Amino acid sequence: MNKNEDIFLVNQVLGGNVNAFRTIIDLHKDKAFNLAYRMCGSREDAEEIIQDSFLKAYRSLREFRMDSLFATWFYRIVYNTSVSFIRAKKEIIILSGDCFPDSQKYSDTNYFESVSEEEHKRKLVNYALGKLSEEERGLISLFYYDEHTLAEISEITCENISNIKVKLHRSRKKMLEILTGINNRKVIAK
Amino acid sequence: MNIEQNLREDQLRDFLNPGEIEKAPDGFTGRMMNRLSVEPVPVLNRAKGRNYSLVPAISAVVTLALVVIAIIFDTGKSQSADILWSRVIKAFQPGLPAINFTLPELTVSNIIVYIMSLSILLLVFDLVLSGYFGRRKSTH
């Protein structure tokens, strides 16, 4: 979606055509859900986060400056809403088989018997993501899954590019250590 | 951009599936639109119709009203209020240079001259800023 399309749709909504917001939702819901899911680890929570985010965007649509992309502005809302949501829960994210895996006892034999390699990889990644902070998960998601540039990530997270580089480097290193460590040995739950 | 390329072409990509998107649940758009149907529509027309800002207008009216009241009290028409107002003015007078300003059949005290000048300046500044930011908001 380019800037002209953004401006057209936003102006339609601001002119009273509420149905134009349906198009905005359709265009952005999947990426928004992906970001929220990668950050919070739960599909139910991710849906709640993006509902709140769309609501906030709808209510503050008049404040959207037409000189930036709607996606950047909206993903900033999603990112901040995700961080607030996770912090508000004030608990360690409950890991389940659907998202960040629980502290289960993995043995190489059992693990590969029960799941495919693809599933194994997915669970590994989710487990490693669960070990990161919510901001680190956000950076990993924005950079690797959504493939945003550092400049775009800087706009979304409202941090300068130097900070983003440092944090991304740390997050990547941390995640890699977890992933390669697990891959090379048995993982035993506490 | 080299640093970005290095960041991307790293071992982590072996584990992650870049571009893999977890999709929103089915029916999300419909549920969201239902939720928005009870919200007030964020229409811009109301703001476009206004060519003035209430804040500077109200502040100007209140300031002018206070100044007029001060002038009336200062001419001695109300003795008790005049005494009170004189006390207020005297509290602010130390440090201010004396300014003698006389209108026909009306004597304006020092502090009122300052108040009037400041109010006019603030009003002009306020209107200019409101006009500038109002124009910025309405440009598409």
C-alpha cells in the first residue's frame, strides 16, 4: 500500500465513510497480528492486542499525519500496545505447546519421534523467543519476519537507529545462543 | 546498508522463516467492524468548519474583562474593591518601572498598562500559532 492509497482511505473515513476502515483492517490485520503474536506468544492475546490497536487508530485517526505511511504509524500503535499489554499482565508468559513451549522435558529420541523437523524448528524458535524480553521479541519480529528496514523499525519503536542496531545485535546473539545450545544437547526442564 | 545486510545474512535466518506471517483469525474484520459500529465516527468536517480557535478567544475575552474591571475599580467607583485592587497592584509594583499613561478623563495605573500590553501580545501570538498549526493539520 503506498502513501496515496493511505491518504485516500484515511480521508474517506474522516469524511464519514466508515466502511473504508474495513479496507484498512483487511490490509494491515495479518502483519499486525503477526507482530503482536511474536511479542506475546498467544493467539488469543494477539487478537485482543490488535483489536485494541485498531480501536486506538480509529479513535485517533485525525492525528495521523499524512506525511508518513499509515503502516508505520499503525505498527507503532501495535508495538506499544503489545508492550503495555505484556507488562500489564506482570507475569512470566505462560508457555504452551501453541506458543512458547512450556518447561517440558525434551529428549532427542522423544522429540524427533513426536514431531516433524519443521515442527521441531518452530517449537525451538518459540522457546527461544520466550526467553527474550517483549522489546527484543518485537525487534526480532519486525526485522526478520516483517523484514522492515532499520529506519522503519526506528520509526515504529521511536528509538534511534544506533540503539536499534545494538539491541538487535544483542537479541540476535541471545537467541542464537539459545537455539544452537538446544540443538546441540538435550534440554531438561527445571 | 552493509550492516543491515550482515544482520540479515546471519545464522538466525537458518532457524527463522523470514516472511512467515501468522495470520489473523477468520472473521476478525467483521468482529472489528462490529466493535467500531458503536464508536463515534472520527469525522474531520467539524474541525474544518471552524476558522477560529476557542482558546485564544476565551482567554482574550477574560483578560479584557479583567482589565476593564481593574480600570473601573481603579477610577474609585467602588471604594472597597478599589482598596482591595490597590493592594493587589501594590504587591506587583516592586521591581516594575513607573509608567505614566493618561487617557482623556481616565487615569490608567501602571500595572494595567503592563497587563494590557501583555494580553495583546499573547493574543496575537496565540492566534498566529493557532492559524499556523490549523493550516498544517488541514493540508492533505
